[in-house]
Amino acid sequence: MRVLVLGGDGYCGWPTALHLSAAGHELAIADNLVRRRIDEELGTSSLTPIRSADQRIDAWNERAGVPIDLFVGDVLDYDFLSGIMGEFLPSAVVHFAEQRSAPYSMLDREHAVYTQHNNVIGTLNVLYAIQEHAPSAHLVKLGTMGEYGTPNIDIEEGFIEVEHKGRRDRLPFPKQPGSFYHLTKVHDSHNIAFACKVWGLRATDLNQGVVYGMVTPETLIDERLHNRFDYDGVFGTALNRFCVQAAAGHPITVYGRGGQTRGFLDIRDTVRCVELAIMNPPAEGEYRVFNQFTEQFSVGELAEMVVTAAARLGVQGRVEHLPNPRVEAEEHYYNAVHTRLLDLGLEPHLLSQSLIDSLLNVAIQYRDRIDQRVILPRGDWRGSRQHGRERLTTTFS
């Protein structure tokens, strides 16, 4: 198949592109490289050294039977997006090209506006470009489990059967997003579903849980292919951040009581889920939702697992509870259905102590690159700036 990966230089997009290329698909990547510029804005960097986009592509193309094409540009630029869609004529479009951090979207007004504009308008452009140039292509869009929030009922996969005043219907599952970033994903879901209904497009919304890890079989081929390992308080996901904190001798910081429960999955399962969706497309006009995660953990449980693993490696870790900068329930019911990808053949990589050991070993290997100043959260989601940090200057061009 001909697969266009939008946002293919990012944390999920890069290993997905390599995985699909290795599986024999013809690949093109489009990316504006803004995630690299955000590192400069925040004064952060990946724990693992990351080569330039051109060096990454060259390293892969030296080894791959079918090379990957790289297009540098922005999905907000419709002329650019329309041009590559018309030139490449994909049979599947994998859409990762969005600002992916909830904390980033909550820093201040500018970052909220940037996130909403970039994500919602970018996705609208993608829908129009597909409708104009490749109307039979399958859109595989990365959503988030955060669209649902933490309702006091089981979370279904996208839709729920409702009985009201004696009548029944199948409706989109109620959305309770927890940040301006998560709100963009809700807007995307509605726009994609509408485009499928009125234009007959076909789309899969992958509502992904929290991803951990950095390694796939393809990224291990050459050190120039390494993936990102974010650990800062803005882009660092919980397990990665906890492992770096333990390796650096920094307290493992749990926000609030630590009862916040979410779905989690290994980056190796992320790339496989995308492949399964591509290889099993929906019908014309169909909008479907897969809940993309493999296990549920509370933040407190993850922290204790890291403490245990660190002790085995001779590293002393300790948990410290911080006032929660986020507005969220710290103790709640959480039970989400996630069967559709399993039905398609997903064989999950479940979180184990040996996997946590491997993440800790990576953190220890690159311990000299850890900047402890960037680990703590940057602000309070209630609107006040914290930790004595100066206002960030937004530079997105």
C-alpha cells in the first residue's frame, strides 16, 4: 500500500513509518519539524540523542529495500498538503501531525490558541485534501483516550447504546476532555465523522492511551534511527519521566494522591495497531473508533513499580507527592473496553519489571544528558504560573 504518514518525524510517527516501511509498504513522511523547535522554546531535549530528519531518512534508506520520501512542510499550508496528496496519491493516510501535549496546551493563552488552531484546522485541511485527491484513501487518525475523561460508567469504543424515554439509539460516547489539547481531539472526531457521512470517506479514530518506551525492532537497527525519550514536565509521559527521575536521584513526583488511572501501551504496540487498522480498512462512508491501549494502571502504581525496579539495579528511588497542577479526579472509577484491535490480531507487549528495567537502563546510560530543571511541571492548569518561571515566548514559524 501507499501510506502517507503526517507527523512522521515525531515520537509515534517515526517508529510507525519505519515499521510500515519494513512491512513492505511504500512510505512518504510529511512533517514541519516543529517538535524540534518546541524543544528549543522549552529549553528541553530528548534524553536520547536524535539525528536530524534528513540524517534519519538517509540512515533508513541505506538499509531499506523501499526508501521513504520526506516532505518538509505544514498541514496548515493547504497548497503544500494538497500538492503532496496529489503527487503521492496514498491509499492510506496516517495522521500524527498535531501538537500532542496536554500540559503544553495549558501553559497560557498563546499555547492554547496554537494547539487548537494547529490541530483542528490542520485536520480539516487533511480531510479536504483526501476528499479532493484521494477520496478512497483510508484515514487513520491518532485520537486519545483523554476524549472520554473519567466517567463513572464503563467506556465503550466510540459509541454507546442509549435508551431515553422509551426510544433507543447508538450515539457517540459522551466526551469529557480534560485540557485544551484533549478538546482538539474531540473536535477532530466530530469533523472526521461528519466528513465520512457527507463525503463517503473512510476513517479509523485510534483513541490511544499513554505510550511508554522508545524502542521498536526498526529503531534498533542503527543508532541514527533512535526515537525520542521525553522526560520533562511538559512532554514527558509518566513512566518515562519516573524512570529518568529514579536514574537521576530525583524524587519520583506523583501529582496529588496518585489514583489517576489511565490506559497504557508499549510503543511497539502503537505501530502494530496502526498497521492492523491499515490492513483492515472500514467500508466507504464508515467512521469507526478503536480504543488503543493494552493495560490500565494508576499513576501511583507505576511509581511504585519504578521504585521496585530501581532497587534491583542498585538505584534508590522514592516517591514524592506534589500538589496536582492539573484539574482532574485523583480517585475515580475507570474501566474502558479495548477489544477491537485484539480481535484484529494485536498481541500486546504487557508492562513487566524487565521492561521497566530496560527503560531505567536507558535513563542510566544517558544520565549525563538529564536536566533536572525541566522535570517539574511548568504551571497550574487553574491559570496561575508557578515555580518562578518566566513567561515562555512562543515561536512556531
